[in-house]
Amino acid sequence: MKITLINPPVTVEQIYGKYSGLAAFQQPIGLCALASYLIKYGYKEVKIVDASALKLGISNIVKDLLDDNPDLLGIYCNTPDYYVVSKLASEVKRVKKSLKIVVGGPHPSFLAEDILNEAEIDYCVLGEGEETLLELVRHIDSNSDGLNKIDGLAYRAADNQIIINKPRKPIQDLDNLPFPAVCLLPAPSVYKPYLLQYKKLPYMAISTFRGCPFDCIFCQTPFGKTIRYHSPNYVVDYIEYLVKQLGIKELHFSDSTFTLDEKRAFEICDLIRKRNLKISWYANTRANIKDKGIFSEMKKAGCWITAIGVESADPQILQLIKKKINLDDVKSTCALILSAGLMLKPFFILGNPGETLETIERTIRFAASLKAHYPVFSLMTPYPGSELWDTAEKYGTFDRTNYQKLLLSGSDPVFIPNGLTKEVLLQKQKEAFRRVYCNLGMFRRQCSFITGINDVKKLSKAVLAFIKVQST
């Protein structure tokens, strides 16, 4: 049985808008995980088409599908990509009605019924996909009955009725999963990290656990609340494979919080050093660090930049968005990161529920006080599956009619808190970037990390991109 998995044809420009010059373009590691799982269980004819990386249009994809003639087409679907995914599915069905199409990812995990009612799609995988997709493939391969017995699947029945099966239990032992089949992707050189956030190339994104225990009202959690980890040995075995077999020199840990289990983070760092893996890397942390030595150990193991989600400097807003952090912890954690010799990237959100001009000003001043290297100011954007998706109108106006506007860049705000306007949010976002970046202290911090001509070139590109954004 032949299976083709597609990362849809969405460009960096479409995702990040005016910030595309600074943005990352990562590997679809979720598709790679699905592919390797199918291969493990005997389905060897699995192909990944990263249409985004290859800059393929829908017509190119359809032509290639007709040439390859797969038995099942799987498409990854994030919310802003839904229109493109729907259009691709429609074109595929137009030329080959019999080809079965399954979609997975955050959007179908939460809005499967809408998708199956609106788009020419046969199945939706909800949440974690390996076991559900394998059972679906076996069902199609054997031409058997029993779709209603596949947990985690939604589908359109023969009478066009939409059936949503019960949720699938999360995989408990992630170490039983094979390494993601990144070998099925285009060359690593096709992908790019954030402009200023890499030391070496090529780079690779890596995920080491699933789930999120926190309750932030703006987050999607398609893997659920239960945390499941790959063991430190599994993680470092995979890193060793990437380094020695694929020549990867830089990693981006895409985990929401690398330091969630501090003991495990220490063990990963220790194993990287013991195996003498020369790799530089980026990871996320959270403002509740217990062992103050964690960042020094991360630095010794190759980490050079750490990100932390702050979101707001207003305590009431932090409580409202259920961030469950306090500003004193943020300050102390950021100080630990800097004292360990790491670069600091704090994330902030403007336009939160309850936001006012005064709370925005408080956040900008707090951001400047951290003396970070890469502060980021996003605009609040509710996504399906988040609490705010269901309650946004309680706090302001929310345009949920166009999924394409739900972008990371926030260049066209869709959620406007009561008392503010779209124009004010965009003005304050530009002001925030200008105030924290255009000063002598930031210039000195950036210069202190320059080690060669490549750093100068990257910094120059970043300055030009920054000027372009500010003048837009």
C-alpha cells in the first residue's frame, strides 16, 4: 500500500507576514514521526512531500500524485493553513475522486466536524496520530469494516453522516516509537532557523516529550494534558543519529518547556557531554526553575540561547490568562539565564483579555528591564482548542470568520480587547520593538556575541528586516 504524507504549500511569507525576513522554516517532524511508525509496522511505501519546502503549488502536487498513484493521502493541517488544505483536497478529488484523504494536526483535532462538513476530506485524525493512522491504513488496506472501532478518528460515513469516535488514549511509552523518518525530507539545507538564532547549519527541530500540564487560555494542546517523555537515552541516541548520520550541527528543541522535568534535563545535558556531541542548541524554559544550576549545565552541553514565555507584566492579566507565574520568578529566572552566559529570548503578548494602554506600557517597560537579546512581542490570537477560542467575545471583538488571519505574525489582529482598536495594537507592537531594540544597551548585548563575519552578516540582515517592519 502506497501512502503519501503532505506538508501543505504554505510559504514563510504567508505564515509570518511582515516578519518573514526574521522567521524560521522548520521541518514537519510530526509527519516524519507518522511515516516512521507506518514503516515500522510494514508499510514501506511511505513518501513525504514537503510542498512548503519544495515551493510546490497545488497543481504541481496534484500532478505528482497522479504520477505516484498512492492509495492514501495524508495532509497536515494547522488552523491558518486550512483554506489551502481544503483547496488541495478539492483539486485532488476533482482529478481522482477515489483517492482517500485523511488530515491531522491541530485544526482537525478540534474542528473535525466542521472540516468533514465543509471540505472534500474523508477522515480526520484527532490528537496523537501514530496508532490511529496505522489502524486506518490497515482498515483501507484490508478493505474491511469497523471504522467506528478506530479510536481518535472522525469520518464521513456512506450516508454522509459525520461520525466522531471516542478519543484515543495517549501513547504512554514514547521510547517504543522509532526515530522520526527525517531522511524522507528534502536536504536539511532547505530549512532555516530564526535569522539570529543559530550558530551553525544545517539545523533540525526535535521534540522530546508530548503533552502540556498548564492551563494558559490561549494555547492549543492537541496532545492533551498528560506529560509523556522520551527517556534521556532515547533523546541523546536520536541526537547522535542526527549528528553522525545527517551532519546536523544545530538543534531547536521544540518542546514547550525543555526544563519541565529538571532532573531529566540535567541527564540529557550530561549524556550530550559524555558522548562528546558537538552540537549547539536552543530550548524553552519557564519561570519556576528550582535548581539554579540548570542553565550552566545547558550551556556546557551546547545550549546558547533560551526562550521564556512571560506574556504580560500585569499581574491581573497573568491571572486572567492562567499563566501561573509571577514577575519575581520571571526576573530571577532571566537573571540566571544571563549569568550562565546564554542569550535570552522572552516572549510577550500584547492585546490580552483585559489589556489597556497602561498594561501595555507596563509590559514594554518590564521587557526593557530584563536586558534580553531577542524580546518578541506578538498579538493575542485565539486558536481552536484554546479556552480563549470559546470565550473571546467576553473580553472584546473576535473575527473568527477567516482562519487565514490567525497568523503568528499578528499583522492583522483578529482579537481586539474592549477599549482598544486594531490600529492602537499595531502601533503599540511596533513601539514595543522599537523601544527595546533601539538603544545602546541592546547594541552592546548583540555585539558581545559576535564571533565572526557570519554573525555580522546575520545581524546586518536582521537590522534591515527590522527597519522594513518599522517602516511598514
